[in-house]
Amino acid sequence: MLKALVARMPRSIMAAASAKFSELERQLKAKASSIEEVDQQRKFAAELPAKMASLVAEVEAAQPWYAALESMRYLLPEEDARDKLTGQSWQVKLLRQADRSLELLEEDEAKYADEMAEQQEAFVSTINNLAASLTAAQQHADVSKVDTVAKLVADLEQQLHAAEKEAATLNAREGLLGRSATDYSQIKQLAEVFDPYLQFWSTAGAWKVGTCLCKYFIMLRLAW
């Protein structure tokens, strides 16, 4: 009875530690789906020894219990013996997995770098098309078409914001790859040139909507 009670302690310790080691293993094996995740996985692998330190201490805390059982000539059940061996081998297992993961991350990085190069080529076309659209929008002068033009400039404003966001993302990824940032200042320049037209047509559109609403409420009051 005493031996069974003593055996319960290291069994519990090993089960808890193994569950935590398993979670580290799951994170270590996670597939990176972007350059950002490649960077995150590398950092995780670098921090692995520190993350395992407390778990290794937990495993070591079970050793006096195993020693006590051995002194009692207690033969561990097959499952307990397997759990003991698994717990003691986790550190080496995960360090080897970290080395393998780093090799795979090199391959992932190369793949995502190639994909980014294609994205950047397409982005140049996006910027050029946006510049042409902005130039065309600035030619509008017929206030009678305020509804159409106000909607157009609002859409172009959203495209400018999207381009600014994509430029920031691409520059950040270049940084993760250790590359110099590509100059996308053209987007800011386009936005600055377009802003007066945006303000005019946005204000004109809002004024027309407000005027229509006023007329509507006046008619309602007259109807009362």
C-alpha cells in the first residue's frame, strides 16, 4: 500500500511535465505559413532551452521518488517505466526537433522570399494603375456629377490606404529577411497630391446629401 502511494507521486509529476513538453513540441512543429511566422518560429526555437528549464526541473524533482521506490525494491509497472523514460528524454528529443525545425524554416524562408518578389512585382503595377486612376479622377469638374465623383474619390481613398498598408507589410518582411526597404514613398506623394480633390468632392457629396435631407424634412413639415 505504501509503495503504491509513493509511486503515485512521480507518476503525477511526469504526467504533468510531459503534457507541457508535448505542448512545446506541438508549437515547435507548427508549419510556418508566412515570413512573419518563420521569424516567430526561429525565435521560439532559440528560446526553447529557457522554456524547458522549469520542465527539466520538474522531471528532476521526480527522481528522489524513483530512488525511494528502488530502495523499497518496487518494480515499476510497464506504463510507469515508459512514462519515466519518456519524461527523461524530452529535453534531448525537443532539442533535436528544434534543429530539424530550423532546417525546414530555411526552406520555408526561401519559398516565401520568392513569393514576396512576385508580390512586389505585382505591387509596382498596382501603384502605377492607381496613379493613373488618381490622375484621371482629378480631371473631373462637372459638379452635376457629384454623386458619381464623390463615390469614385472615396473608393480611390480606400485604394490608397490599402496600398500604404501593403507597402508597410512588404517593407517589414524585407526587414525580416535582412534586406533594405524598397522605396514606396510614391504612394505618400500620390496621396498628398490627391488630397485637395478628395476633400473637395467629399465635401460636395456631403453637402448635397445634407441639402436633400433638409428639403425632405421641409416637405414633411409642410405635409403636417
